Amino acid sequence: PETVDLQRGGIRLIGFPAILDRGQSVAIRVLDSADNAQQATVAGLRRLVMLRLSDDMRYLRRNLSGMDKLTLQYAKAAAPPEGLKLTGKPDLENQVVGLIVDLTFILDQPQIRNADAFERRIIERKGLLMTRAAEVLELVAGILGHYHPLRKSLAGATQINWMDSLADMRQQLDRLVFRGFLETTDFQQLRQLPRYLRAIALRLDKLHHQALRDRQRMRQMEPLYRQWQERDRQSRENGRTDPRLDELRWLFEELRVSLFA
């Protein structure tokens, strides 16, 4: 069910059942919010699909083309932001397989809340698995193809009057691409990452003749961005997801494109 009634000390509470990923199994638990239950259940359903289609998962892993190169490009990715919890392993292959399963069976599909709906979804969508795999690999190659040289360029930039701007760009880059970003970033936003990475590269190039303007525009954005960072940190420390904070997070990315690129 979507909700259940609970009694705690004579007080009626509403709980939200979720399917939790336990690695080689899943569990049903009641969580404290609809958002947390939905987020957990995506990971739980992903695990159920992988267990149900174990032979197909082995075939999929054997046929992920270009993974060696992508893994090298991903090797220097930053640690996840503090307080961000991953349900799966952050190595690239597991992240790619998880995203392929999500796109094939879960995302943009009606919710699954019983065994019959689960079996129908498997039957109806299994034939799309390799098509979705090709789409995901193309997207990941585009993201990491921009990320790897950009990270090297930022690491090699040492001009003293660029320090504030470079620190800001490095922080931005580490929030876009980190170990586990494929699992924790909404797919529609993943599709925007190549554009955001190109915008950072363009901003870096502009520093050669617009360093002062860059710092001025940073100061325009900084007070609001610091407020958002603090709210986001508090939300993650409390174990809650807030769609409004997530919306603002991507609006700041669009603002950066507008201001700097």
C-alpha cells in the first residue's frame, strides 16, 4: 500500500511502506515520508529486477562496450557530497547497470505495488534492455569525455588572480561528477551534464581576459548559493529529501551558465 496507519504511544501516525535494497535480497520497511519511501523503493525495485533477471544481467555486463576507457576517466572522480547516501556500489559499472535497469523498468512508468504488476513489467520491457544500455553508454561517454580533460585543465591552472574562480569551478565540478553521481542524479539532469561541463570549460577559457568580471559575478551569486548550501546540508544530515532544494540546485546550475558562459 502507499500508506499505513501506525499507533505510537496512543498517537495515530501515517507510515510509508518501501522496498529496501539489501544487496542479495530486499526488505519491506515503513519509512517516515513519501519522498524517502519513493527514493528507497526505486533502489529496491532495481534490485528485484536484477535478481529476477540474473542471466540477463550477466549478458548485459559482458556487453557494455567501452567500459575500460570510461572507468579510467571516472577514476579521479571526487567522493560523494557529505551526507549523500548511496544505495549501491559507486564503481562505474554498477552505476551504469543500475541506470540501465531504472530506465528500462522503473523511470517514467506507473508505480509497481504488487507481484502481478512486477511480472507484467518484466515481460513488457525486457526486450528494451540493450537499447537502453546503448543510450546510457552514449550519455556516460559524453559526460566523462568532457569531465576528464576539464578536471586536468582545472588542476593545471595556477594563476594567482584566478584562485577564487578556480576554487568555485572545482567545487562545482565535484558536485556534478562524483563517485555515485549516476545513481543520485535525476536522469533528466544527467542529460544536461555535458552542457554544464562545456559551460565550465568556456568559463575557464574566458578567465584569460575576464578574470575581474568573473569574480564580480561570483559575488552576485554567492550569498544566495551559501544559503542554499546550508539548507541542503541540514536536509541531508536529517536524512530527508526535499524536492524544492533539488529544484534550486539545478536552477543554480542554469544561473552559472547564464552568468559565466
